[in-house]
Amino acid sequence: MKKKKDSVPKADKPCAQFYSGYKSHETPRSIIIGEKEYPIKKITEQKRITDFKSGERYNLFVCETENKTYSIKVFDSGKTDKVDVYKGKK
């Protein structure tokens, strides 16, 4: 099992760590904030979405950790755009 960190974590900015098989960023495994790593307990939602303004497609993961629920956007390029605390459906 290969693991790939999304980017160099900044002090308070959350980033995601993924299981990367032959399809690259397959599923998120943990959220890293600063030096602390929070394993993902459950992926509650996974969607394939097209942004109609930009035309970009991305996967949206809603994941539960021990203390919070996060949303993670992964674009086709493999770049993770945003890891945010999930606020529910709007």
C-alpha cells in the first residue's frame, strides 16, 4: 500500500493523506493538521461532481474522524483543492 501526502502541511491548514494504488488518489486515509494526524473512521459520502462554471470535474469525499467531519475535493489532475470542516448540505 502506497501512501502519498497531498502537500507540505502548514501549521493550521488541514491536508489529506490518501491511499494511492494504481489509480493515484483513491481514498482518503487521514487528515493532517500541523503535526497531528487524525485517521478517517468512515467515508460517509463520495460523489463525482462537475463544476459548471469552470468545467472541472472532481471527487468529493465527506469523511468522519474522531472529532470532526471533513469534506475533501480531489480534482482529476490529482490536486486536492480543499480540505474543510464539513458544514452539512446547503
